[in-house]
Amino acid sequence: MDTYYFDSIDSTNVKAKELASLGAVSGTTVWAGYQSEGRGRLGKEWHSVAGNGLYCSVILRPELKIEEISKITLVTGVAVGKLLAELVGKEVQLKWPNDIYFSGKKCVGILAESSPLNIEANERYVVIGIGINVNQSLVDFPAELRSTVTTMYEEAGKKFDLEKLLYALRERLISQVNMFEQHGFAPILAEWRRMDLLLGREMECVDVQGKVVRGVSRGPDSNGNLHVESIDGTLHRVLSGDVRLAAKK
Ligand code: BTN
């Protein structure tokens, strides 16, 4: 289980996928001090401040059916969320599907990417990309992000060793995925729901077709898909897309 560090790289997820397709074993990890093209979900950029954030990607080869793979993002959220809550000493909130918040502000983003489905079962992999705002101060971020992001340092009032954090994170992630393989999704979903930022709150969701759904979040179901109840009582299932809290009227 190798660990590769780069002072600077385009994206740790891109590198990890390359290594995975060359046969890297489960647990192999890529991390970097800076990413020039850090990627988020839905083609968004992940702002990678040099030297003070943790930007890493872990290759996993879980023994799961294809339809279970999409739940890995939520499984990762629980693993990372619980670790950060312990280290920072505050509760975290999880925002479906993949963000971790402290005090209503984003601290972590997760981008899970799977191998193409048409490759041999024994060659399949998932790359779990995790970006954590660790030792940055708010002034390190562009002005337009400062009201919506936070860092472990801002929340805990102390700095963290990035390498120690990386190894703790990988250990938690692997053991949470082992639990998922052995005991299924239900116990992990129950934990996820206890940390749900949006549950019962009015929100807006833009689905993949660009259609805006406005309603109250009912949380993820047993498949990991979000349910949103619109004003007329209709339940909408959200597979993907962008979700945000509705603006107060
Ligand atoms: C999101 O918030 O939309 C997900 C952000 C994921 C960022 C991490 S940083 C390490 C890894 N490499 C990337 O290019 N992206 C992920």
C-alpha cells in the first residue's frame, strides 16, 4: 500500500486513476501540497491553497456489487466526518451527497470516481478524492468564498499535522468501507442521517437536466438517493445534481 507525495500536481484524483489503471493495490494513496487543477463535482474547481490543505486520493478495490459503488461517497462522508468531529471537538454536518460542514460552512469536499464499468471485475477500482481545509486562515481564500467556507484551524483554534491527518483518514476510510462490505449500508446510513445538514430544511436542488426542484429535504434513502418533498407533497428522488439551502424569503 504505497503513498505518493507531490509538492505540486494537477489533480491527485487524475494521478490516482492513472495508478489504479496500472494495477495499484487497494489503499494506495496520492497526496499533494498544491493542486493546479483540483477538481470538484459537476466540473467545479476545488481551491487548493499551497501547503495548508490536505488534498488526497485513496484507491480502493472494494468487494461490492456495481449498484453499491455509488454509496461510497456517503460512506466516506461518515468516516471523514466522525474523524474530523473528534479532532476538532465540534459536531459536523454532512450535506448530501459529499460535503462536510462545521457551523454551516464547508470544510471538506469529496469526489469519488469509479473505473469504467466495462472493465473486468477484478480490475475495478474507486478513487476517493478528499479535499480538507486544514491549516488555512479565512484570508487565504478568495474574498467571495470567505462567508461560505471554514477550516479545521478556524474551528479548533490550533494547527494539525497534515501527514498524521492523512494516515488517520486512510485508516478510518478503509475500516468504514470494510464495515460497509460486511454489514451493508443501513447502519452507515443511520449515522449519516444523524449528521444530515439538510434534513427537514427547505432547499433547492438542480437536477442533472437543470430542472430546479424546491422543497423540504427528507434525507437520503436506502440507495443513497436524496428525497425532496415539494409543496404539493410530491416526493422527488434526486440522483445527482447540485443542492443548496433555499434563500430565506
Ligand atoms: C467537491 O466539493 O465538489 C469535491 C471536491 C474534491 C476535492 C478533492 S482534493 C483531492 C482530490 N483531487 C481533486 O482534484 N479533487 C479531489
